[in-house]
Amino acid sequence: MSILQFLIAVDVTVVNVALPSIGNDLGVDARGLTW
């Protein structure tokens, strides 16, 4: 169970770090990225 929790935390961290780059590539502002 703790391994699963760790993987979820890593996944969320990676997505949050990549959001600005994803937004630039797709032409979406910060408000659109929350979706």
C-alpha cells in the first residue's frame, strides 16, 4: 500500500512540474491547465 501511495505522489509531482511546458505546447493558459 505504501508503494502505491509513493507512486501516486511521484505521478502528481511529475505532472505539476511539466504543466508549464504542456501549457506552452498546447497554447493553453494557467486556468485551462487546471482542467
